Amino acid sequence: MKPGMGLIKHFLQFKDLRAEEYVYLFERAATIKRRFKNYEKYTPLTDRTLAMIFEKASTRTRVSFEAGMYQMGGSVVHLTTGDSHLGRAEPVEDTAKVISRMVDIVMIRTFEQTKIEAFASSSRVPVMNGLTNEYHPCQILADVFTYIEHRGSIQGKVVAWVGDGNNMANTWLQAADVLGFTLHVSTPSGYEIDASVAGVRNPDCVKVFKRPLDACRGAHLVTTDVWTSMGFEAQNAARKTAFADWCVDREMMASAQPDALFMHCLPAHRGEEVEADVIDGPQSVVWDEAENRMHVQKALMEYLLLGRIG
């Protein structure tokens, strides 16, 4: 039986969940990952179906959600732009009303945040944001979990964001607000974070720096993303010029804490947003970060469908 509309919890932005819910999710992700590593069968989502709707191409998002759902005992329906026409052949709300009568949970990777919000408003089942132009909450969920795995609580720490004020930056800002850490941001002029998009309650959770080296100084985690996000390829040449000084290098990492970590949501362009010596170096945890997408999303799907376990 589908839950009543009042019982549905969606994950469209990082701030959709409270700090105490994240504490629970990170604990569940650790337990689920441990079972996975020990080859323990754990199938709480037997007979549940995940619909994945992709209007933006993906590698990690598809594999992590699909493999995760199968490992939890469920099934997956995969729809691409050739199979689904959100808001084109019919209103998004109508598509949501139909799909949510046939599946138990939905993941959407699309362009405008308004589209996923419109879908969720008419859905009878939980909807998760696999990425939009504005936010990437599942990635930050994995990033914070990865930090906790390696260094413990992120509360009170400093995360340095170097590069574009994009969906990742917006979501890091929301995470800082919800989880109680400070975000240092350095972007080229004209590519700043729009604080109104993040919609944070505590403006003190972010500090802006003109020079990326200054943003990295004293940071516990340094992170970046590609200079040109999907959908902005026409700006690629201009961005390469504007972002030339925003390549995370060994000097920036040396200015951070001695045990600082480096993260990148991938795919990465070595020699552009990050030097090869950094992403392939001892402070980089990008491969753990990539794997952890699956584990945190398994915990998220379990929570959205079954609530708290135990």
C-alpha cells in the first residue's frame, strides 16, 4: 500500500532533512557498508521498485542507485530522455501521478530544480534528487559520510570549495548550515555562489575569499568540481580562461591542515580544476567518495521507504 501524502518524505535539497536525521543516515550507511564488505545479504527492500529518470547523462549516479537497489532486494526501472518526456509530452505533474502509482520510490536527474519539485508535488511516493542545475544532495551526502569515515565528525570543521559556484557549491553551503561546519568559498568573478539559491539560515557558515589559496588555508577538507557543469558546455572556452587560477594544486593542499583530505565528485580533468599530483596523491579520497555514493543512497532509500530501523 502506498503511504498517504502526509507521510511522504522527499530528498530534493540537502536542507530537506534535519541534522539528527543525518546522524542516523550516516550510522545506517556505515552499517550497510560493513555488511556489503562482509558479503552479508541484506534485502529489506524486497518487492520494492525504484524508477530512475535521467534527463542528464550519468555513470556514477546510475550505477550507484541501480546496484544499491538490487543489493537491497529491490528492482529498478531505468528511463532516459528517449523513454520519458518530463513536461514535454504531458505535464510533469501528470507523469508523476502515473509513475508513482507503479513504483515505490523515484530518483530524477534533470536540469531545472522546478521540474523535480513539480514531480514531487504530485507523487504518491518519495522522490530523490540525483542532480539538478541547482543542487546535488546525494553527492554531498556521500562526501560528508566519507569525511566522517576518515576523520570523524565534520561539525566545527572547515571545508574549502575552490571553483565554480555551481550545484555542488550550493549544496555544500546547505550542508554547512545544517551540520554546523564552515564553508570557505573561492570562485572567479562572475561565477559566485548565489546565496539565495542555497537559502541558508546562518550566514556565518560561509566565508568568501578572492584567492583560492586563502580559502584553503587551515581547511580540513578541500574540494572542487569541473569548471564547466553539464548543460553549460557552450561556456567552456570562456570558463577555461576565467578559472585558470582555480586549479587545486600542492601549494593549496599544503596550506590546509596537515591531515586535510581532498575530494572531487568526478569525472575529473587533471590539469584543469585539480593537479594530477593532488587527485592521485595521499590526501585524496576520491575513490572512497565515489563508492560511498552507493552506500549512503542505500541508507537513504531504506529510510525514505521504511523509516528508522531498530
